[in-house]
Amino acid sequence: MQFTSEQRLDDGVLEREFTLDGVPGILWTPGSASVPAPLILLGHPGGLRKMYPRLVARARHCAAEGFAAATIELPGSGNRSRSAAAEQARADLRRALEAGEPVGDEIVDRLVLPLVEKAVPELQAALNALLSLPEIGGSVGYSGGVIAIGTRLAVVEPRISAAVLFAGSFVPAAMFEEARQVTIPLHVLLQWDDEGNDRQAALDLFDAFGSKEKTLHANLGGHTGVPQFAGDAAAQFFARHLK
């Protein structure tokens, strides 16, 4: 891991950009931390620059609760190389949505499954590097989307102790079987009127999760309309399980 820049935000949070094996990322650590901070990996659906305003807001919220937060660029996002197959799947998805047609499983599989296969090992590599830093220690959580990435990570990564999953992306059929293998505590956020999300698929996925502790927090509104109190509830969830 190589840090490439750093700045102190106005609330004291230290923000450092890094690269790891060519993958860009950002780490935020609390300004007043005197002991190693538990880490929350922030999931997101797009490029770091595009998502930065929302990511830094989430990271500052984490820091206020005493957590470090980190994220990396997803494969095929930002300045990372594009996959012709993924671009074709994305075009097919847009065409179906614009035509008002159902989005078939085959399109979802072509778009999401290769992303999961590439992103999860990169997140695990980032976790290895982050946990070697003296300012990071203790439990690890995952927060955000793409929900299929969070589901796979919860299955294969034993260092993830709890997860807040954002139900705002398409779910391949194969992920439902993986969801049955998830056992960590879960807090799932669902926007009831999310224009780009299959609500029933999100509900079915929640039902499939094998966790003994799982909470569904559903709110009216579109994809970007998650209310502040829903974020506060997620922070309280992590405070119970990571500290």
C-alpha cells in the first residue's frame, strides 16, 4: 500500500488516498483516536470521484463514532480499464429499462457476477494492508453496496464481523444460495421506491440470509433518499457489534 496524498478535514478526520497493486483507495481515520480504531469498509456502486461526496459524508459519520473507514475503486470504474463484456451488459440493461421491459437474469448475471469475482479479492487485499497499519485494529464491518459484493464478502471473509447492506442493486440468482451461508449480524437498508431496484428481489434476498440477527430498515423514497435517521440506526448497529 502506497499513500499518495493526505489532508486533514475540518472536523479533524485524516483523509489519505492510496494505491494498492494499482487499485486506488481512500482511508479516513478519526482525528482524536488514541487507540487503534475498528474499521468499516465502505461499499459503493461507482467511481471514487463520482461517489466522493457521499463516501466522505459516510466516512465522517463513521469517524464521529470512533471508526476508521476505507474504500477502493471498483473494477471497471473511474480510470480503471473497462471490460467489453461488462459494458455490453450495462448497455443491455439500459435498453431494457428504457423500454420498460423486465431485466432478465442473464443480463444481471453478465453485469454483476464478474464484478463480484474481481471486487471481493481486491477488498480482501485492501483489508490485509489496512489491518497492518498501527492506527487500525479490532473488528471489521462492511457498509454499503453493491449488495452482491457485500453478500459474497460476508461469506468468504471471516474478519467481517457485521454488515450494513444497501439493497439498491440487481441481485444475481446465484447470490440467494450464498445468502443462506451468511451468519454475521446484518442491518439491511431498503428504499421502498428505488427506481432502479427490484424491491421483491431485495425482500427475497433478505429472507434468504442465514443470519440469526438481521434487521430490515425500509423507508419511502428513491435511491438517493436514505433518511438521516436510517444512517444513525446503522451507526448504532456497528457500535453494538464492532466495539
